[in-house]
Amino acid sequence: MKLLPNHRAHDARHLIRRWRMLAREAGCQVRTLCQVNELPVIAIESAAAQQGVPAAYLSSGVHGDEAGAAWGLLAWAEKHVRELQREAFLIAPCLNPIGLMLNTRLDHRGFDLNRRFHETEDAICGPWQRWITGRAMRFGLCLHEDYDAQGIYLYELNHARKTAGHVIIERCARVLAPDLRTKIDGQRAKGGVIRRRTLPAHLPGMPEAIELHQRGCPLTLTFETPSEFDLDQRVSAQVRFIEACLEVLPAS
């Protein structure tokens, strides 16, 4: 069964409409962080998150040419409405809606948002910072795709000594096989997991996952599906990744 009929993978307006409908059904609050060329950048808060319960943070759509991540997050949410009603979630469904519409990595200004999350005055990342500041988080999941990937893989930033990523990758492997390269994007990898024990010394800018980690989120996982693979398979892998994280990672 096709998850995205009629080639709507880059229809940001349709994606946002679906999230608004889902939020009403699940009793979640929709915040507009900012407007970008008449499109809202929205954030979703479950009722438990609004009450201050430590939340799972989920985001996608930072890069507009990674449609499988954005639609995978929505597909997971539509499948797990009851979980959204009960548990604490902070969700950024599509931080770069113009990029999604144009099928480009960059935003409407030509910026890579994933190098600007430290910028307090940025038109998108500034409001994002103000939204998450002071929010208690269990973990953060940043959903992405990679043109060069040969399978699924993830980056892990974790305060704990034990790596969480291998079990999660194993639970996703029935949907898409792991990328088994020993070096991915210049980083040492094992079984589709890149564990960062220390932050890179020199960055051209601050990625979302690292900014979250520096703000106290104890564990961040950046998940990558191969953007050259079948779209429905990528969406299914993103759904399974979120499910696996919620199965494996501690409740508090």
C-alpha cells in the first residue's frame, strides 16, 4: 500500500494540515513558532508535555530534500494517537517548509538550518530556542535522510556509558538493513551506529541534536534513512525507528 499517493511528498501545506487535524484528535496544542513566506513553522505539544512531564522530543523537516523523514514522523503520529493523548511529546514536524516544497536541503534564505540552531536571532532557530528553553526532555530524536547512505544509520550523543543505538538499529533492520560501512560521513561507525562521546571541536555551526544535548537533553539520536531508496520503505523505517526508541529507551 502506498503511504503517499499522488506524489504529495513535497506538499508542505498538506503536511501541516494533516498535523493540525491530528493535533485536534489527540488533544495536543499547536504553536506557530514563526511564519515563512506565508507558511507556518509549527510545534506540537501533547497535554502531558504542557503539564511539565519530561517529554520525548521529535523533529523532522530540517532539510527539505529529506521527505521520508517528515512523512515518517506524521505516519508514526497518525498510527499512535492514543500514545500522543497519554504521553509527553514535543514535536517539530517540519522546521523548513519552504525547503520541503522546493525539494532542497537549504531553507528559504539559502541557509542550512542544521548549522544554525545556536543562533538566537535566526528567524526559525530563535523561536525554536525560545520554545524548548526550560522544557524537560527524556531524549531527542532528529529524523533525517542521507543521499550517500547505503542503509539506515544513526548518530548517538549520550550521557550514559552504555550505547543505546545498536538495539534500536536491530529493531529497524527488518524494514531497512543497516549501513555497514565502518566510516560514515568521516566518522567511525559500527553496525550503523556512530557514537559521539565528545562533541566535535570545530563545527561550521550548531546542529539541532548537539544544541539539544548542550541544553541538557541526556540522549539525542539522529536517524538517517537512504534518500535514494523507495519512499514508502523509508517512511516505514522512520516509523519503526520512533517505535523502537519508545520501546527501548527508559520512561524517565
